[in-house]
Amino acid sequence: MSQQSEEKEKEPLISRGRTESLTVSFARLDLNDRSLTIKFCKDEGQQEAFLRDALQKNPDVTHVNLSHNNIGDEGCIYLSGILQKNSTITHVNLSHNKIEDKGCNYLSEVLRANPTITHVNLSHNNIGDEGCKYISEEIQTKSTITHVILSN
């Protein structure tokens, strides 16, 4: 094996801020502990594109862990657009993300539009009564959701 091909093999599959080298298929997208915001997307404008790219290039993803990324309500806006169109994700972990009632409104739209999501973890966010109402209304009308965690 040549030195050049050895160096190519050592290159990371995902490099900071770009996904063009993401070629392996995986079932779990684990970007917890601020990986989305620190490790891969220094510029907030890249986050939506990074997630969309990662999920499009890996259609077998069933679990998405975005815990501890501080995405807040703004992040729920772009995330809802991505998750509404996905037909493979069953588990979404958004714990520890500073999500409030407004973000829950966007996420409730995801739960309404996406029949494949069965598990949602929203623990340790800043969700009040209004946010819980948005989520609970979708749970009551949608029989595919089996687990929702809203604890603090």
C-alpha cells in the first residue's frame, strides 16, 4: 500500500464543517455533547446543512442524538423542517438543549407530520405548561408515539 493511500485512509469520515467525505452508512447519528455546534459547525448557518446532508447521505439513520447542543427554539425551526421529511428516524434525543415552549410548537408539527418517530427525549429543557400542551396534544392524536420524556 502506498503512503498516499495510507494517508487517505486515516482521513476522518466527517471533518469539521464539511460532509462531502461522509461516505459510510450508519444507523445512529450521535452528535451529543455540543458536537454539532463545536466539532462540526462553528458557523450556526452550517448546522442545518450539515444535518440535512448527513441524513440524506445516510438514509438508514433511525436514532438521532443531538443532546447538549444548546439548539434552543431557533434550532427547532430548522430541525423540524428536516425531521418532517424523514421516513426512517424513530428516536430523537433533544435533551439539554434550552428548548422552550416555542420550540415545542415546532416539534409538535414534526410529531404530527412524521409517523415514524416513536421516541422523543426532551428532558432538561426549559419547557413550560404551553410546551407540554403542544406535545401532549400530538401524543393524544397519534398512536405511534410510545415514549416521550419531559422530565427536568
